[in-house]
Amino acid sequence: MSICALASARARDGALVPGRWDKEYFNEPSSQSFYCAARDTFPRELSNTRGLDWMRAAALLALLGIQDGKIDIMHQYLGLYHSLVTMDNLHDEKNWPKQTGIVEVEERRRLFWSMYTLEVFSSIVWGGVIRCRESQSKVLYPSEVDDEFFSNEGFEKPQLEANINAASSLFIDPSSWLHGWNFTTEMYRILEHAMNDFHRRRPQTIGPFSPSDLFGRDAPPQSVVLDRVMAMYAGLPSEFKEARGDTTGTIDDIFNFQAANIAATLQLVRMVLFTAEDATVEQKCAVTRELLDGFSNVPVAFLRAISAPLLHHLAGIGSILGSMIEGPLSKSSYFQVRSVLLAMADLLASLEVGIRRTVGATERLRSHITRIDEYMTRQRQQELSLPNINRSPATNAAHAMANASLDHENQQLQWESQSLDSHSYVDITGGIDGLGNASHFQFQLPPELLQDWPWPFDMTHGFENF
């Protein structure tokens, strides 16, 4: 019932091969009906929920909570999953049942690391604690072997013998889709440590003494970590770097899905690393542009296959960008953030057709940016209209010229604001001078424009930490 509930919700939100299925066919029974049936099967006594299937059921219902935008449900079943993991010792292969066959071993490994990535992701997005630490996890990665090449009798692919990692006894095969899947897990392990470092740098207010001072270790600069991350990405086969063609319902779709997922995860890693090291507005905007440029080449069907988690990636990165306009901001810095946020709105618009949780997010975001534009125009008008008896004649002459051209410049700004549906805003920094040519001009947004960023999710306790 759990897998039916999640599959039904994904189908409802458009994660279907185009032209192969009628979306209305999956309306009944509803995802909610499957969820209620799955929920009611869980015994009240957790001691009666031992085994792999119960852990998988809890994991699937946690994912359903994300899909439906019901984050309390996600927390409820993610917490239940971790309780079952502890009871079943899923985090340590040495304590698995001795009679566990090859197929179940691989299933357990896939489940464990899949939910590890969700745990780190949910901690970043919603500000929770990470209950599953990679340093305490004694579980190998899934073998990079497609399902048809192994059974409980053994592995059947001939070339695997030459691709065994000596340190871990793990089958490594870059031609398998699981190679890309394991790369994504690597990224989340790096994210866990990046978040640890980020929180370690923040002032500790728990008490007068910090135990971390006793165990302090010099972490490498984030730039060094980022170089390593990009080197790892460069070493991936090309199939994991670019989604090719439309959905076909074949194995190619799995590779394309991995490519889209890797692109989103890689840019999230880069953004967190940049944030932890107080990167500039230009650097953060550049990362986001790369993400959006990459997604522009991915068929929308694959983005919808990632579904709600992709939107949380975008909302999180957008929240980090939005937080950069909370302090004094120059005209050029604002317009860099503005252009990227509007490009993100375009991507959201392409997904709104299918995923119901995004409905209206695009227009709300654009409207919010328009309000900021209008505020900036008013502030500049006030600055230019204020008399200053201490100005030199030359300065007063320049001031008069600025006032004379303000009406024309404001019309230009209004024209740009009305053109938010196009990509004309990308080079906007050189085209709008309605805020003045003086490089010293800065503005501070009022509190009402710093609140209620119109992302389609509850991000209250997550990315605001950045």
C-alpha cells in the first residue's frame, strides 16, 4: 500500500512517460486511500514491525509526505524508520541476519543509503538534526550491478571480477545506473560534513564550554573540498552528466533521471560550500545559473520524475539567494540576484503544469520581485529629490541632470518589470539606470519585503540558517 500511495501521488503530479498513460486513469483509488490503508497496517507495538518490509513501508510514507507537501507526515515516518533501523541494526551489516541472501543484502544497502540521503537533505531543508551519521554507518554501497545480473545464486556479469574494489569488496561498474546513484550518495556524505563545519563555525550559546574545542580539527578550506567535488564529477561517464532525448520507457530513462538528479545535488553541494565560506553574490549567482542552464537541457519529463524533491532543491537555493538581499545591497548585486530568481521562476513555471504544490508560485515570486523594484525606484526618487547645500556646483549640475532623466529611466524600469515573462532581464544590470549611475548607491529593504518569500513549501526552519 505504501508504494501504491507514493506511485499514485507521483502519477497525479505528472511523473508519467508522456503519451503512454492517461493521468486521469490513476485518480481512483486516490493516493490518500492507499495512504490510509498503509497507515492502518502498522501495529501499535513497534516490536511487531521487525524486518525489511516495515522499514521500506515507513521510508515510502516519508517520501509521500514530501510529495504531498505534508512535512509533519514526512517527519513522522522518517522518525519511525530510524526507530526500526535501530531495532533491526540496519546500520551495521555485521548484525544482519546470517541467512540473508544476496538479493536482500543489496536491497538493504539500497534502502539504507537512499534514506541516508533523505535524512541529510531533510536536515538541510527543514533544519532538523542528522540522526544517521556516515561515520557510524557500517553498510557498503550497493553493488553496481543491474538487477538482471544477480540473484541469490550469485553475480552473473563476467567483467565484474575485474572491477572489485579491494578496500570494500564492492562491485564497481561505470556502465550501471547504480554508479551514478552511488555518486549522489557521495555528494550527500560530503554535504553532511559541510553542514557540520558550517554549524561548528557558528557561535555556541548552549553553555560556557564547548566540547568541540577539545576535539577541534583543522578542516580543509571549502575551496579545496569544492575542487575535489568537481574532480569527482569530471570523472563520471558522460551518461551521468547530460540527459539525452525524451523519455522512452527504456533503461536510458534511468540514466537520464540520474543525470538530472546529479545536476541538482551537485549544485546544492556547491551552494552549501560557498555559503559556509561566505562566498560573494557573484559566486552564488554563478552556481545557480549553471544549475538552471543545465536544467534547460533536461526534458521536463525527467524533472517531473524527480518531482517534489527537485522543487525543494530549487526553493532552498532560492532561499539562500533571497537571504543575500537582507543587508545593504548595491544596484548591481540586487540585479544579479533578481535575474537568477526570475530564471528560477521560469523553471517553476515549466513544472507547475504537473506538480500541484507549485501552483501560483511563479506569479507570487515575480510579484514579490516587482514590489522590490518599486521600492527601489521610490528610494532613488527620494534620494535625487533631497536638496544638499553642501554640494559643489558641479555636483548640483549632475544632480539636476539625474533628476531630469529620472522619468525616462523609471519608464525603462517599468518596461523591464512588465517583461518578466521573457528572458530580457538576464542582462538587466547594464540596461536599467533608473536607480542612478552612481556606484555608491545602496539600499536596505524594509522587513515586510524580507518576509514571506513565495516558495511553495514550508522552509521556516531550514535554509534560513544560511
